[in-house]
Amino acid sequence: MTQERQDTAGMPPATPAAAPATLDRQDARVSVGAGGVGGAVADFGRRVRSGDLGPLPVVVGLVIIAVIFQALNPVFLTSTNLVNLLYDSAAVGTISLGIVLVLILGEIDLSVGSLSGLSSAFLGVLWVNQGWPVLLAIGAAMLSGALIGLLYGVVFTRFGMPSFVVTLAGLLAFLGLQLQLLGSQGSINLPYGTALVTFGQQQFLPPVVAYVFAVLAAGVVLFTGLRNKRERQRANLSHTSTQVLVVRAVALLVLFALAVWYLNRDNGVPWMFMLFVIAVVVANYALTRTSWGRHMFAVGGSVEAARRAGINVKRVYLSAFVLTGLLAATGGVLSASRLASSSQSAGTGDVNLNAIAAAVIGGTSLFGGRGSAWSALLGILVIQSISNGLTLLNLSSAPRFMITGGVLALAVLIDSLARRSRVSHGRA
């Protein structure tokens, strides 16, 4: 991965707003005249054939995984097991959300596992050993990740050291610092029954609150869809019909309500997983509705074109690395609260690889310029479903690593083929 990427499309430099407008006009030529649900289905088929797959492969994969593991072990789709699955997804999913940001830029952070383990060690040492207030200890642990991310960004932008190398060095260095902090103790048990540990193990949304979140989510989807429709109408561009937007919102409401009802048959929706979802929603808004997000995709698509368009490329890189470090440290805090301990094994093992694999499997391109915050959510559900299902079957780690590796390779293959299709259809 190189810092300087040329605009291979051969197009003249344009402002960040000009490129989306060009794509919108292309979409308009394709879908003008299509209306209603039937038109939306036809337009979806055209986008899939042109390589714009969106979350379709991940959703299909989740369905296949659920069907296979449910057939092998009826416990898999029980509400109790799904609640545990969501709990276990939150920490690594939060780390994966940071990976999405650097992948959009066409870069990588190989040290997120070590950063999460280091923040976990900081939390245990400061809170338990040094007697700091828990909130202050959490803040210091999260700040450590942000500062390390800033260090990466400075080294990358100022000295041109590839992100692969600088973060690989960080992986080793900060793993050593984690081991040094914990010393001969090896692990620090967090006080059981405290708010942080309870949050990581026993706190769930009240049923009424969970249903309110479901209604709000469907309402936000409908509101944003109607707002986008009005904006595209004013610009004389193709737009989704009101009928399709209403059908989509109602379908999501039914899906969310059924999910909440089913999870409430056990303990309900974990607050820790809900915190992860909120982080995904905030990141999605920042990537899709702010100038910072548009600049992220512009830099990921072509660094030189973005620079010529007046974008502060250095600032974009710095912000991405800082947020990646912050989210990795937050994942470490969540993991410590889930396990009620800070240990030398925190952040090691497959944490690093699962976080990166989840972002890629969820649909974020390794080539830069394409991705979504939802990739972290969808990808970690795939990873955790495989791990959970194999655990229920009492299989060792060997098949889990092999299956996860196969799914990752398949996701990259689909991304590569979809990218070729988009290029051939003029949608790259």
C-alpha cells in the first residue's frame, strides 16, 4: 500500500462534490423512469450486475451460516445463545470499526490488538493498583490509544513510512509495554459487581427501551430517505419513490421488533452491544453526511486528485489514525469489562486478525475509497457466528481458523471481481 496513488481513471481533477454529482448523473441515466417497488427491484438487479453488491454477500453469508449451524446444533439460534453472541461481538466489533476507517484510505493498522491489550492493562493498573477513579482510568486508557494513533499518523505523513511497517512495529512495541505493565502478576482482576464489570456482563436494555430504539431506527431510515429524495428532486436527479421508502422502513421496523422480541425471551439486548451499534451509527453519519467523510473517500480513491482538489490530505490521515487508535483502546476497555480482568493475553491471539477480517468481510475494500461503518457490524457478526457455532460443536481452534481464513479469502475475491465489474460498467 503506497501513500501516493495516481488517479488511474484518467479523469481530470475535480472537487470532492463534483465526483458524486457525476456518478448521480450516471445513475440517473440508468434508472430514470423506474418507479415503485418493481422499479426498485429492477434497479437493485442492475446495480448488482454492475458490481455494486453492497451488503448482499454478507447477508447471504449470515443466512447460510445460521442455517448450517442450526442444523448441526439446535442451540445456535436460541435467544440465550444469540444474546451471548452479541455480547462477544461488541469489543472486537468496536476495534474493527477503526480498521474500516484506515482501510477506506487504503492503509492498514496491524497493531489494533496490541493497543486494545495495552488499554486494558492501563485500566487495571490505574484503577485497581493505583486507586484511580474508574472513569479517570477509563479516560486515560482511551487517551493512550488516541495518542498512539496520532504518533502513527505523524510518522506516516511526515516521514512517509508505510502504515504496514509503522503499525507492525507498534504491534511488537506496545505488546511489550503491556507485558511490562502487568509484570509478574500476569493479570489484574477487576472488582466484581462494580458498574464497569456489570455493564460488560449483566446489563441489558429494558424491553420498552429496546422497542423504542427499534421504532427510532426505522423512523430515522424513513426520514433520511425522504430528505435525500427531496434533495435529489431539487437537483433534477433520479430518486427513490416514497412507496419504496415506506416499504423499506416498515420492513426494517418489523425485523427490528421481531429481533427485540426474540432476544427478550432471554435477557434482552445487551447495553454493551447497543453501545457498539451507536458508535457504528455515529461513524456512518460522519462518513456519509459530513465533509470529513467525503474527504476520506476522496483521499482513499486518489490521493493526488484529492490534494489538487484542495483537501488537507495530511489532516485526513491524522484523523483516521487517531480514531482507529481510540476505537482500539475502547475495544480493550470493553473486553476488560466483559472478562472482568486485565491480562497479558488481552488483545493477543486472533483479536487483531478478527478485527481486520471483520472489516474486509463486511464489505470494506482493501483497495481504498469504498467502505461503510456498517461493514464492522456485519463482518463481526459473521466472524463471531462462525466462532460461536464451532464452539457449540466442541471443535478446536484449528477448523475455526481455517474456516475464517476461507471466508476472508472469499470476501476479498468477491471484492476484486466486483471491482472489475464496476470498472467495466464505468462505476469504479
